[in-house]
Amino acid sequence: MNLEFTDEEIAFRNMVRAWMKENVSDDLRSVTARGDMTSKDQQQRWEKQLGDKGWLALTWPEQYGGPGWTATQRYIFDLERAMAGAPPTSPFGVSMVGPVIYTFGSEAQKQRWLPGIVKGDTLWCQGYSEPNAGSDLASLKTRAERKDDHYLVNGQKIWTTQAHWADMIFCLVRTDSTVKQQQGISFLLIDMKTPGIEVRPIYTIDGHHHLNEVYFSDVQVPLENLVGTEGMGWTIAKFLLTHERTTIAGVADSHHAMARLKEALHAAPRFAVPAQARRRIAELEIELMALEYTNFRTVAATDEGRPFGPESSGLKIKGTELQQKLSQTMVELGGLMSLVWDSEEPVGSDQFNNSPRRYNFLRASTIYGGSNEIQKNVLAKMLLGL
């Protein structure tokens, strides 16, 4: 594996870096510098900028609106995006349902839904988890009964990120209860403005409203919104989750978190940064380097045309664990400065002031996208045959 970028890749990096410098707005830089999250307007504005440039759907084939980049170019772009202080794109449209639609969808579905995703015009959310079907997703209960020209959907989804923003939701629903659990699941695209849908907020420990409960009461969904065939939902779900787990690793954003941590420490008085703290930073950098090299191997395999395999679970495990370590280090090294919460007046470094919010949010990173315990079972099964 060659770890050096070619001259062409360096030129590409410089081009992306220059564009980011010119186009990432000050308010976006400020949000990411604090370790905070974007508003709906900020997020959609940024994604439309990328869509207008043709840089939103990075992994998509050119025929559907992708830029035609190699896996290495996509990695370079993501790193430059993070280091420029721009937020990651929302994964639900671009990284999840978009690839599902162009892989499994009909031509009519591709023409109807892909343009809105690739331009950043349509916001999506994911309807997978239920109150009693999280890691055991196959036990989901939300039903879709076929009625003439539509499905009638009843049930509940939970932990639905950005459902209060979304125009559309892609849902796993049960269309057949007489077969094995996995065989009775189908994949539906549902307009969030459809009568019978209720969204209730869930406020998380970081103080923000990211998550929601979504209730379906006799929601009519056209038959043409079924992706693939009835009973194909589990196959589609596994395909989608492989893509999700790879992006959750967050190598580029961990680089940015490391840079923020170093910047905050450099601004602190020298006596406040003991040798133990510097050693801890060095250890985290080594972990980040190891994660990045693992990611490089995945990038190299992708460039050679090999599909994602168990490495997606490995990246998810190590990537999310590192995210938690970085956020915990920021809180602990901030000391009293990390006790500030929603203060208009910063105390010392405002990066340390905002660190508890990020720390609290990332407690969930080893759970969402399939808990890390489940990912270890996946690795044991796929690599060890257990």
C-alpha cells in the first residue's frame, strides 16, 4: 500500500483546499470550531453549495450525478472539508437511501428521487429502530398492509435523527408475518407530509433536539414507493448499514477534533499542560494514525473494485471509540473550563466551554449504526466463523 499521494492527487487536494477556503462560511466555521452542531438552515445551505458544485454525492456513479472521483480523492476531499471547518453532510440521503435507490430501485424511482438528493434539495431520515427493535432490528413490528393501490402503514419508529427536518423517510416495515422475521420485511419511501404521521421530539443529554419518535397511524403510501420487491427489505437494510458504518468511523472529523484539542491546549498557560497531557495527546495521535491506515487499506480495496466487507464493522468500532476518547480528553484537560454550560460569556477557552455538549452526544456513537457489541459479533461470524 502506497501512503504517498501522487502529483495529480496533490493538485486535487490543493484545488479542494482553495475552494473550501473561499466557500465555507464564517458561521459554519464558528459552529464546528465550538464542536457544536449546525442548524437545519446551515446544514441545507452547505449541502446545496456542494450540490451546485457537483460535490455532494461523492460515492455515486457519474451517471447518477457523482463526480467520478477515486476512493483516494474522496478521502482527500473529506479530510480537507473537515480541516476547513465545514460540517459533514447528513448521511441519510447521500450515503444511505441514494445508493439503495440507484442499486435496487426502478428507473421511475431513480428519476423521481435521485435529483433531489444529489442537489441537496430533499432532506431524508431513517426509519429503522423501534422501541423493541434496536440492535435486534429483525423483530420490528411496524406493519404495511397492501390495500389496492397503496400500503397502509401503522407503527412506531424511535431515535429517528432529523425527522423534524426531513421531507422523506425511508422505512423498514413488515409486510408478511407468516415467514421468518428477516423474510417478511420490505423497504418503503414515505413522504413526511402524509396524513397520519406524528413526530415527537426526544431531547438528548447534550441538550439538543436531534432525535424523534415517529408514529404512523393509517398512513397511505403508494405502491410505487416500494423499493425492490416485498420481502427484500432485509437485503437492502444490510447493504445500507455497510455504507453507514464506514462513514460513522469519521476519520476526517477526528483529525479536526485533534486539531481543536491541540489549539485549545496551545492557548492555555504552559503550567496548565503537564507532561501527562502531552503524552495522552501523543497516544491519541497514534490511535488516529492506525485508524487512518486501516481506512487507507479500505480505500485501496475500493479502488481495486472490491466491495466493503467486515472492515466496515472494524472501522465503525475503532472510529467511534476514538471519537469518544477525543471528546473525553477535551473535557478532562479543560478542567474547570469544561464545567461551563450554555454561558454567553466564555471562561478561558470557549472550545473547552463547549466540550461537555460534544462529549455527551458522542456517548451514543458506539450504539447508533449498530452497537459495537453487535459489530464484534459480525466480525466473529465473518472472519472467525463463530
